[in-house]
Amino acid sequence: MGPMVALRGKEIDAFLARPDGGRPIILLYGPDAGLVRERADALIASAVDDPNDPFSLVKLDGDELSAEPSRLVDEAMTVPLFGGRRAIRVRAGSRSFASGIDTLAEMSVKDCRIVIEAGELRPESPLRKACEKAKTAVAIGCYPDTERDLAKLMDDELRIANLRIAQDARAALMSFLGGDRQASRNELRKLTLYAHGKGEITLDDVMSVVADASELKLDPIVDGAFAGRPDIVETEFAKAMIAGTYPGVIISAAQRQAAWLHKSALAIADGQPASAVLEGGYPRLHFSRKPAVETALRNFSVARLAAIIEQLATAALDTRKQSTLAAAIAQRTLMAIAANAKRRG
């Protein structure tokens, strides 16, 4: 049998649905910690009868193992006193315990699954190399959800909840869901609970559940950008990141604001008084935001707002395509809008 390569795409789903008994050593690695954890939980759950039983499930720390890699072999070869299946869950750190994998790979492991959770591993990392070349191991990369994975995640959750979703609602929801599998799933569950029994999820449902959670923290960032205040954008953006806000959500809020400003600027160009435009039309414009919005309308022409709408659409796409860079992309875009606002005329 030739060298084992890392599983890809559909093969991963197939393997996780029915793990191959001949490959009891499973390495999960990659930047999406939520997905690594979710897959590890599932593999452990199907490997033992009771994950809470310390005799069934042994948890090891990779950095401690590195001092004594043979401990992995000892644990894997232990025959439980009362029979039954066992599992070992290893959280890999920065130190290598690959020699333990090499030794274990040569032995025949009975009724024991070894699940290793790691972060991003380069192809030359000893742990990844050991698992990719061992006949009894498999290495599975866990990367942030691409659009297709997100769509599948969304469809699965909607099917379970017996709900349909309107086209515009679906597009908006995609822009809110991000790179972390666990966070996306939580947002989807909140939404399906909210819309329970309605049959179809509307754009309003998406906006009230998914968008509102982060709305209040986002207003200052968005208003700061359009009012030409890069200093505010920087401090408020940093706060939102610490609070765990997904960067794509901030871009979505900026897109809604840009669309509304564009519509308002058109109305004002048509001769409507600014005061009338500010009173009507904006969904729930809090009075505290009025000064910032007035400044924005003075700062930007219709044409410049149209260009900003384009710029934000590109950023929204980029944050989804390169989710590890999402925060940098979102912040750079908002800072650019703030700088643009300062250049009047």
C-alpha cells in the first residue's frame, strides 16, 4: 500500500460518517478550531459507549506526551478491566510526540480509537507527516467553511427544523455566517427557534435574530467610518473583535448603511429636504446616530456612495473567501471609507 495522503472534501464526510476500523489513529488539524472540536466530539462519541467514563476515555496533553511518547502506546494497548471500547483524546501542543505515533502505527490496536486535535500544521510538521504516512492513521484538515459548506450547514439545520428560507433572506444569512463552524451553527439554531412553526424564514427574521445581536456594538464602527473618523473605527473595531463579532457582520452593517445613505443622497439631490429624509425611511435610526448620519450625507456624493457600495461588496466576498484574513480585510475597508470621507468634495 502506497503512502497515505490527507483526505479531501467528500472523502472526509464519508470517513467521519463511517470511520474505518483499520485506521484507528485520526489526526484533526487546521485553523477552524470549532470544526476540529466538533469532529473530535463526534469521533469520540461513536468510539466509546460512555464518553464520561474515565476508563473508556483517556485525555492526554500533547506537550506532556512529548517527554514520554511511549505513554501513547501504553494507553492504546491497555485492555480495559471490564471490556468495552476505549478512546484516547490527545490535544496537541507545540511539541512533537510523533515517535509515539510511529511506534503505535506498527502495532495492531484493538477496540481503541486515538483522536488527536491540533491547530494549523504545515505539511512538514512531524505529527502530520507521521499520520499521513502511517497505514493505520488518517490526517484530516479542518478549514473554515467555504460557501458550499455553509450552504450545506444551513440546509441541514433548516431541514431539521422543517423550515424554508426566502431567497433574499438566504443571501443575507450567508453574509452573516462566518469562518467558525460552531458560531455559524449557533446562529442558525437561534434563527430556527425564532421562526419555529412559520414555514418560511423571511429577511426580517434574519435581520432581527442574526443581525441584531451585534447591531448595537456595530453602529459606532459604521457611523465612525461614514463620518470620517478613523480613530473611532479603530478603537470600536478592536472592541468588536475582542467580543467575538464575526468581521463579515460588520461589513454587512456597513453595506446596509451605504445603501440607505445612497438612497437618501438621491432623494436630497431630487430636492427633498435633508431633515425629512432623516425622519423617514431609515429602519430604527436611533436619535443618538443622527449627527453622524448628517455628517455622512454632507461628506459623500451619490457617485462616491455608489463606489463605496461596490467596495463593500468586494470586501464582503473577500471576508468569506479568506476567512483567516476577514478581520484585516474588514478593518482596512472601513478605515478606507473613513479616510475617503475626510477628503470632501
